Amino acid sequence: MQISTDTRSHYERIGGEAKVRQLVQRFYQLMDALPEAHGVRKMHGVDLKRSEDKLFMFLSGWMNGPQLFIEKFGHPRLRQRHMPFAIGDTERDQWMMCMTQALQDVVEDEALRKELVAAFGKVADFMRNKA
Ligand code: HEM
């Protein structure tokens, strides 16, 4: 694997707040629209706005930008917060399909895109809580 020599944060490289917002909007648009993502879509409420805001705040900090989620809600305890939902390989793959497509649509920098797909993949793997 090629090691990136870009020392800037993912937050800076993606293009800051506006781009993180755009990524999250596109992600939930895709989750809402793609029949293949129906399994994960139906775990969420009818209105995706709240999920969108929370994911935006989380990703801002996760990409080493402002720690918006922690400031508002405290430590994310992300795995624990996902326990109410049954997440296995299928759900992980559906989530990752939407995120990979959203990255494709929003992030022009291919190297950054690859790094983010790998990083999201690790978190998504870790969210699995059923066989
Ligand atoms: C692996 C598949 C995943 C599934 C099926 C899944 C599903 C969900 C669901 C159903 C919610 C609740 C939505 C709501 O209450 O509005 C949620 C919340 C959330 N998810 Fe995921 N998720 C997954 C992976 C991830 C990953 C990889 C991340 C971060 C990179 C993430 C970050 C979040 C955050 C920040 C919240 C809000 C937590 C809160 O309620 O405070 N999720 N997720």
C-alpha cells in the first residue's frame, strides 16, 4: 500500500465543513434512494435530518476538524450507540456501499478517497454486533 505523504488532516484535505456536510448529505440521499440499501435505511427514522446532523458532527471530529459531536454529546461510544441495531456483514456492506458512492460523488482527490474508504471500512467492521 502506498503511504500518503500529505500531513494535513482529512478535514483540511476534504475541504472543511462545507465538504463534510456535502458528503453526509449525499450519503443519506443514497441510503434513501438505493433499493440495495433498504435494509439499513429502515433502521433509521422516517426523517433522516437528525441522523445527518449527528453524522456530520461526528465526522468533523473524526477527520481531525472541530470536535462538534464530543462538545455537544460527550464521548461518542460509537459501538455502544449502535448496539440497539442488529449489524452484520450485510448491514456493514450496505452502509459502506452508500459511503463509497458518496465519496466518489463528492471527493475529487483519489488518494484521499482511498484513505477514507479504508478508514470508514475499519469503523464499519467494528460496528458489527451479530454473526
Ligand atoms: C456498519 C453499518 C452501520 C449501520 C447499519 C449504522 C446504523 C446506524 C443507525 C440506525 C443509527 C441511528 C440513527 C438515528 O438515531 O438517527 C446510527 C447512528 C450513528 N451512526 Fe451509524 N451505522 C453504521 C456504521 C457507522 C459508521 C461506520 C459510523 C462512523 C464512521 C457511524 C456513525 C454514526 C453516528 C455518529 C451516529 C449517531 C449516534 C447517536 O445517536 O448519537 N455509523 N447508525
